[in-house]
Amino acid sequence: MEFVPVIMIREDLRGIPQCPMPDGYRMRSFRRGDRATWVRVEQASEPWGALDENTFDREFGNSLSVLARRQLFLVAPDGSDVGTITAWYTRRHLARPWGRIHWLAIMPEHRRRGLSKSMMTVAMNRLRALGHRRAMLATDTRRIVAIRTYLDFGFVPDMTTGDAERAWRLVREQLDHPALR
């Protein structure tokens, strides 16, 4: 699939799907030293690009004080960190501030267990608890499985951005979802 960036939005954070965490898994908050944990999880999860400490610093470096409330890690039954998601924010999108689902990743050996939906539940509940009323996220057309999850959580295509028409046409060719009809 061709790489085309997409933005998805959810105008209201009421009615967030509540997907329980599978047995043995749990979420924990960011703590000192988790920069390396985030990089390890993202590198193991990312098939298309080189992520490193510079990526973390670019995305979160100036906001380390808020990460304890916003960045979450998925902990496997054996106690290892195997996923991450951040209940982040964007100060300006469509001329308004938004909560933001940011950098969802699960190590490949822990996929296909419903964990992304459980992680989305936790992160979106966190956004709402932090006072956000709406949310957005950025992804790309290669991430069809992720897009399906985001659609299941009430996100819809933001058709106001760049190459949105072409991007969502590509997605529709690969994904039949009621929200795209």
C-alpha cells in the first residue's frame, strides 16, 4: 500500500467504547527512564521507518513533566513492557485545541489479542479525564488494521487535509467499514 498521511477526528469523547484488558495484561504510566522503553517498543513495532531517541525527543522532549499523566505502557503477564500509547494533545487543528491519540504501538508477538482496543479505551478515557472534549490522530494509509480500530472507536476521516480524497480512496480499496460508506 502506498504511504499517504491521514488525519482522523472524533468530535466528542462521550460514549467511548469500553474494551477490557485481556487477562494478565495491565497499563502503567510513564516513569523516569521510559524514554528507552518507548524507543524499544516503537522500534520492535515499526516496519516502515527508523525510530530512535531523536524521535522521542522531537515528539515529547519539551514536555517530559506531563508524560506521567499522558504516556502509557502496556505490561504483559510476565511484567515486560510490550506496548505504548500516549493521550497527547494538539494545540491547533481546525483552529481548535484537541486531545490526540499518539504513537500506539504493540510488539508483534502480542498482537491479535484485542490489546489495541483495550489501550484505546484507556487512552481515550485519560484524554477525557484530562478535560479534552474531542480527539484527533495522525496515521497513514499503510496502517489498515490501525485505521479499522480507530474507526471502531468513532474516529472519522478529516477530509480537510492535503491529499485526503486520494488517501481515503486508497483505504476504502483495502477496508470495508460502515464508517467509510
